[in-house]
Amino acid sequence: MIKIPLSIGSQLEIHTIKKVSLKGVTLIDGLCFMNSIANDLVSVMDSPSFPPIAMVYDGIANFPARIYANEDLKVAFLISELNLDQSFYYFVSITILRWAKENGCELVISAGTVLEDTSTGSQKVHAADSLYGVASTKRARDRIRNTEIIRDLPTGSVSGIPALMLNEGMIRNFDVIVLLGKTIQDTSEYGTAASVSEAIMKLVPGLSCDTRSLLTKAKTYEQDLRRVRSERKDSAINLYR
């Protein structure tokens, strides 16, 4: 990840790489579905405050913040390897929402986590009642409820860029959904990613994601963590014998 000291007055732009029809498209802020379907690079996000760096994949250089789209499935993905300074969150969220609305997108979906202090195992993290949804409009809230697997967040707060996109969506009467998955302290986030991915598949028919692989990675991570803790405990006991 790249730490960027961005200033409040920085200019931020989204440049078109390939013209496609984005009317009725759902823009997803995330990476899980990228390897499951064919996508075209349609836009890149740029700013003078971004570092002088190019991301290289399969020998081809590209911007560290990009938007891909699949016209047939009416879906687009915002992908970024940037770790933005908080002072830039507002400009990023405004730019994303304006781009989505100007290009005829129907919905923006982002995600966050709710941290739980007590470890109850990976199955609990992936349980249906571990996923909450927050909407910018009543229309978006109805979409959440129609999935039957996402619970309304009755009270609470959302932070970061997802929060700002919710606020901007409310002002502009534009549908934004933020999914909040419970993450158990000291466990992998792959289980949460699987829950969020399943919810997105309910919100956007036609999408597919290998959630089984995500859950396998979560289980492996947690087994490794327990093994490391056990080894540390044994080491501490031997030390004081």
C-alpha cells in the first residue's frame, strides 16, 4: 500500500480510457469479482498529488486507481492500490459520486467492517446475521431488504470514504449502499469478504465470486494464528522452568 500526503486543494480527475455505455450500471468499490468476469479498463483516476508510480500487471503499466466495466452485466469496479491520507477522502468521494451520476450509473456499492472484540470462530463471522447494510435513499434501503440476507443497521455510524459517499448520495438522491461485515479481532478478513461478496451477488444478479476460496483462506489464516499463539505460549512456559 502507498501512503500519500495529499493536500486539501489537490486536483482530482477521472480520465476516460474507453467509451462504453454505463447507463444503469452498478459501480462496486472492491476487488473480489475482478477475476470472475471479463472487464474492460474504462477510466483512470489521477491527481498531481499522487506519487510518481505505475502499477505493472502482465508487463503493462497502469494508474494506481482504475475503473473497469462489463457492459453485458451492467457492472463496474473501482480498484485502487492507494492508501489515501484522510484529508483527501472528501474529494475522492465527491469525484466518484459525480462520475457515477454523470455516466448514468444506477447504484454505488462500498463496504466496511465492524470489529468484534471476542473471537467466536470463522463460522460466526460468515453467519447471515453478521452483515449489515446502510443506504443513502429509501430506494437503496429497499434493495437491501429484498436480499433477505443483509440486516439494516438501525443506529450507529460509518466512517471514511464510504460514509462520505453515503452523505453525498443522500444530498443528490443517488443510491449508495455500504455493506458492513463483522470482523472478529485477530482473525482474517477473508470470511467477511465472502459474506460481503454473497450480498453483492444478491444485489447485482449475474455476478459470481469464488466465496469458497475466500473462506478457505480465512480458515487457513486462523489455523496459522492459533498455531503461532500456541508456540509462543509453549516458548514462554519453557523459558521460566
